[in-house]
Amino acid sequence: MRSWSPPSENVTCGRAKTSSLCRCSMISGVTTHEPAPESPAASWREHAVARSLDSARVRAENRVQRFIDAAFELLSDSEPGEDFTVQDVVEKSGQSLRSFYQYFGGKQELLLALFEECVRSTADELRARVTDESKPIDRLHRFVIEYYALCRPTPKGKGKKKAPVALAEFAQQLMTAHPQEATRAFAPLVSLFDEVLADAVAAGAARGDLSRRGIAGVVLQAIMFNAFSTTIGGSAPPADDGDPAEELWELLLHGIGSGK
């Protein structure tokens, strides 16, 4: 695993200062044409906990989780362009600055741990939803539709917590500047999609002559780009344009050819 050099504490977590392409159009972040590693590298949360002695792992888990939860709340409550500092996280969590640096090398490591946790949570929720379907092609369809919905940030005060826009923009920065870390963070989603796609291929419902992991990158990028583009851009799709998730599914499944 490539060593990580955290940037300064004032890294922007609100409006991204990188390319105008939104979070999920970055080519190298999600895609991978290489076989999945046999034993995945440790996540940044695991790195944080591993800094403690084994006898203190439970306390370390709890403290790390409090920092992660505090960062998520700060991101969720922030307005576009707003940022937070390590001190804000420390105060929100009710812990000490010394404790923070015991587990994290800086703000960027905390954001990585938070992002990885959001991806894992999303993968778990998607798995629970797609297993409701009995047919492989229906599970593939459900994955696309549900993941599209999960990629749409929830307005403040509405519904359950989902990834805020600021975290999506952090993902953009991660994908462009640190593609290896981004690939590792997205591994749970790529693995789940590969599993669902493999079932569809085995059932003859999807093509088997293409690289499944390559397809996973393309499909996940397409879903995330479409879901976040209007959100980050501040616009909404026309109300009479139909369900954008279903339209994307039709495009992914059938392409743009007429079949004639």
C-alpha cells in the first residue's frame, strides 16, 4: 500500500477546488481492470485502531467511532463552501486533541476513514435490498436503482442520514489525487456489484464476454455521476423527464442501439 502524506489541516472539504467534473466521473477512482487482491489492505479506520495496544482495542474503537460520527455530523450540517477543522471535530466528539492525533495523522486520514465507512455501510444496505429479488437480472436492476437512490444526498432534516454533498466532493479529490486509496475505499461496492453481475452472467441474462471488473467501474461511475451531477451542480432534472434511475438502467442494459 502506498504511504499516505496528509495535506495541511485547511484542506477544503466543502466545495471542491479540483476539476469541474463531479465526484463520480473520475476515471481512476472506481475502475480497476486488475484482479481483486486476495487479502484487502487495511482500511484507514483499522489503521487508526491499530495504533492502540490490543488490550485497549475496544476503547480505541469507541473513540475512533466518536471522531468519525462527529465529522459526519459536521459535514451534514455544513453549507456549500463551509469547512471544518480538527478542533471542531474534537469539540463535537467531546474528546481531546491529543486523543485525535493518537488515532489519526490528520484531518485527511479522518475523512478517509469516514468515507470508507460510508462506502461499507452503503454496500451492506445494497446487499440487503438486492437479496429481496429472486432472479439474477432483477437483482442487477435493483442494484442500479437502489444505488442511484443512495447516491442522492438527503436534504437537511429529511429522512435517514446519507452521504452529504461535501463528502461526495471529497471523494472527487480522493479519486483524482489518490486513486489507489479511492480504489481500496470502493472495494466493498465493486465486490458486491461483481457478485451480482456474475450471477446474471451465469443465468444468461448478461454478457459474459466482457471483463466484469471493468464493467463494475463503468457502471458505478455512470450511476454516481448521474446521481450527483445535478446535486453538486445545484440544478434538478425536469419533472416530466421520467425516472432518471430507470432511464439509466435501460441505457446500461440495452445501450443506445435500436436493434435494427
